[in-house]
Amino acid sequence: MKNLTMILIGGLFLAGCGSIPTQTKLEAYPAMYDDRQPLSVLVIPAINKTTAADATDYFNVTITEPLSNLGYYTMPVEIVKDIFLKEGIVDSQMIKGIPTSVFRKNFGADAVLFVTINAWDKNYIVISGNVTVSMEYVMLSTDSNEILWQYSATQVIDTTADSSGFIIADLIATALTTATTDYVPIAKQVNYQAFAGLPHGQYSSLHRTDMEQAILVSLKEAATDEN
Amino acid sequence: MKLYSILIMTLVIFIGGCATPNTGYYWENYSGTLYNYKKNPNENTKQKHIKELEKIIQKAASKGSRVPPGIHAELGYMLAKQGNKSTAIEQFQKETITYPESKNFIERIYMMLGLRE
């Protein structure tokens, strides 16, 4: 029953979004529906532009699961990181200047995925706690260097503890929750959400069947279109 | 009632592009044990992550589904680092059998670890 309610809420939420511009996946990412679509993706360890050093690991350990579930062959980020370290690459930022064809040659990767953490701010105010997350994902072809898919979003995720009905107890609980919250599931949720608009890959049963699926066009992109 | 379920199903399909795995992979607590191992690298967290990887492989076997990408490779990598070279190579070979596109990547790991088949 709880699931049903959630589905209904989801429906209402989507219905409320009627005015937000949408596109089909095919319109948004045409390269993902022809032979430019990658089979194997090399996820570059996340670039962390925040002061929260711990955020990097949250995203690195939770990214291969959602990307693989979309039907792509994904190389374990921790091994990739070790290979890079051995080559003297300590920061993924250094990779941005390297021609992507290097990763086709050395890793057999059809595409590379850059993940940038632009914000990871934990807050707790009186009886509520949250974390503001701002992410950017760019998938590049190692063949043509073109952008195959990209996504960016900023969101606030609630980390408030369940209310006990006593305000002082709640205050303490929220402060404790924000300090000890397990951020691994939160990062995983953010990664899953990012890939919701990604066309399904070759290992997915939905491969080449999701072209007409509507995705939200970010307001920033929509604004650029009008210019 | 039937119409009602169809309506819900449609909504689920529409919203659930993210949540429904269409590959049939079982990940168990992969990111949880990996995170703990990264955060506190010690014998205990390492063995727990190795166990989790083995559990993922067993689960796939019992469900008749494909082992998720990178799991055999990661298990092989962890085994190689603790000196179990022959079992490590077995795992790397399983990765390339399951996912032929991983060949160059596995070759790269062999180079890093100084392993040769």
C-alpha cells in the first residue's frame, strides 16, 4: 500500500511538471541510437570541486551499479584509479587534457565518463537536516571525442531523522543523523537519478526501445535554446 | 480494477526508468562493503568485501543471471593483491568470458600486477 501511495504521488508530481519542456531520448541523444553508442564505459574517478573530501568516495563506490544496470560494461572505478596512480595521475583533472582515444587504445573503452561534484553541503537547521548536491556528468566518445550524453543537476536531499514528537529529542536526533547519516545510499540515489535519462545500453532488455521516452530538459539548456 | 492496475503500471514504467534493473543483475551490498574497505582499509573490511563479491557471483549463479560487469575483475584484483595469483587469474578469465569487451582492460590489470597468463 505504501508503494501504491508513492506511485500516486509520483504521478501527481509528474502531472504538475507539464509546463517543463521535455524531449524524447532520441532527440536529446541521437548518437546513442546508432553505432556510436558505447558498449564499454570507463568511468574516470570523480573530480571533486568541493571542500568535502569525503564526497569523492561516496560517488566512486556507487556509480558502477546504476551505470551497469542501464546496460553498459563498466570498469571498476577503484582499479581504474590504481592504474592511473601507477601512471602518475593523482587527480582526474589531469585527464581532461588527454585525447580520449588513449582510453580506447589502452582500456578498450568506447566512451569515458567524467563526473564532477560541484557541491556537497551538509546542513542541519533546528529540526531538519539536508545535503545539497550538485553534479555534472559528461560522456565522451573515445572514437570521435564528441559528447554522447550529459546531465547536470542540483538537488537538496532531506536527511531529517524521523520525528519522535518531542522537539528537544528531535533536535538532538537531527544533529546526530546529519553527522552520522550514511551518505552511500544518498550518493547512489543521485547517481541512479542522473542515469534515468541515459539511453539503455546493449545489456539492457530495453536497449533501443526507449527512444520515445520523454526526459526533462534542464531549464538552463532550455534557456540556451531560446537564445 | 483492471484499468486501475494498468494506469499504475504505466506510471511505474514511466517513472521507473531509473529503478527497474533491466539487466537482471544482483549487487547485494556491493557499494556498502566497498565503501567500508576504502574508508578503513584493514583485513576485516577487506575480507568482508571479498565475501560480498563472492556472494554476488553465487547469487547470479543461483538466479541464472549474468554476473554484473567488473565483479570478477575486482575479485581477481583483490585476490592477486593478497598473493593468490592462480585464483586471481581464474577470475580475470571469467570476466573476459562474460564480457569480451573487457579484454584490453584486463590486459592492463595484468601489466600493472606483473601477471601473465
